[in-house]
Amino acid sequence: MNDRRHELEKNELAIQLERVNKTIEPFSRLIAVVVGILIVAAIGYLFYSTQQGERRSDATLGLLQASASGDPEALGQVSESYPGTLAANWARVYQGNEFLGQGIQALYNDRENAAQLLGDAKNSFSNALASETDPLLQSRAHFGLARVAESMGELDEAITQYEETIKVGESEAMIKKAQDRIDSLSSPATKTFLTWFADQDFSPAEPSLPPSLPGSGSLPDSPDMDLGPLQLEDTITLPGGEDSKVMEKDSELELPEDADPTSSEPAETETEEPAMTLEAAESEIEAAAETATEAVEESATEAATESATEAKLEVNTEAAAEAVESVDK
């Protein structure tokens, strides 16, 4: 009975499969094409993902190398070689920072070059914003545009870009920094300074000269270089402890009296010679040094003799002790 039921079930399954085959037989070629397309698409997607991963890795490596060099041209090559990647947009931000730093420095010696560099910085920051939605990159790009506008004296544009930085809300530190700059630019003192600075020309009259320096009237007075009277020692202390007089004070010297202008003969003067000349003092110093050297040599000889005697006694004592031990054994 069970075998009969099992055989009937197998026949029913075969009948159903035959019906399905008859139903899809007209579409079998189309189904095969669709399946083939799906397989090719899957392989292509895997290949594309692998290529994009390698491309992003290469872009990141290029960004690190270019940012370390600080060369705006190298950063521009990264953005051109890997368009559409996050690393390329960051390369534009770094490029803008480099142009900005060079432009601010050029404000003090070449205003035309500074304007060109600041314009390049503005373009780099704007290009980075145009194709990226990352909050961190957006906040840095807006902040860079604000600094460019501030350097060019465009206060309203600078405040607008700082406000855009705050709207991004990337971090509390960046929000606070942007707000501080807005408060600073809103003060009358800052506006007055920027207006004055924009009218200044720091470029030298000749290209070979450095930027203009303050006039001599604003320099401080020269310091007092008077050293005062010199205080000389009257005596030199010898190594033996005795003092040798080598120089007399001016008050102890008997200078010749002024000669009578009516007399044709020179006035006779008597000078008191010092008690000891410098040569005598040097001789005494050399003698004392020789005496001290001989004393040191004698002391060293005595110490060496005592050390040798003690060492010899110790050796003899140890040898005697070893001899006694060998005899006892």
C-alpha cells in the first residue's frame, strides 16, 4: 500500500515538472540571456569596486605625499588625476591653504602678487565645495574662503563665509572659532585697521631692497656705553701665601711738578720706583710653583711606596697562610 502511494506521488511530481518545462520552453533562450547578463554584471561590479578601491588608495597616498611637500602644483595634480574622490577635494582645500599663506605673506612686499595668490586660493576652496558634501571638508572650505575675503579687505564676504561655517555645524571648536572671527570683524577697531592696511604699500622702491622699515626717528636712543673707572688690584697673591706689591695707586706715585714756562732748563723730577718690579714678581711665582711641584712629587712618591709595602705584606701574609694550610693537610 505504501509503495503504491509513493509511486503515485513520483508520477505527480513528474507531471508538474513536465508542465513547467512546456510553459518556459518558448522563453528558454531569453532566460539564458538574462542569466548571462546578471553574471557578467556581477563580475563587472566586483571589478569596478576593486578598481575604485585601488584608485581611492592611490589618491590618498598622493594626497599625503603632496601635502607633506607643501607644493600647490603637486596638490593640483592630485585633484586632476583623481577627480570625484574625497582625496581630490581635500587636495583642493590644502592647495587653497598653501595659496592663502603665500598670499598673506606677499601682502607685505608685493600687492599684485598677493592679489593673484589670494584669487587662486579662492578658486581652490570654491572647487572643493562644488563637488563634496562631507561636513568636515565643507567647514574647512568655508573657513578658508572667509580668511581669503578677510585678507582682501572684504569684511561682509568674510562674515558671510564664517556664518556658513557655523551653519555646517561640523564641531563646537570650529563654530566657536568662526563666531570669534565674526565678533572681531564687527568691531570698529578692526574695521579701522583693515581700512588703513588696505591703503599701505610695503613694496620697496627698488626690487633688490627689502620692504620699507620704520624711520630713524622712531628708533630708540643708543644705550649708555660708559664703563666707569677701572678698579685695579694693588697686589698679586703668590702661591706660597705671600703678597707681592706690583702696582702702586696713583695717589702713591710722586709725579713731576709742572715746569716753569720761563725757565729754559727742564725741571728735575724724582720718581719713586715701585718696591718690586713685575719681573721679580714673576720670578717669585715660578719659584713658588717649582717648590709646590716638588712637594707634590715627594708626597706622591711616599704614598706609592707605602701602598707597595702594604701590598707586599698582604701578598706575603696570604702566601704564608696558604703554606700553613697545605702543611696541615
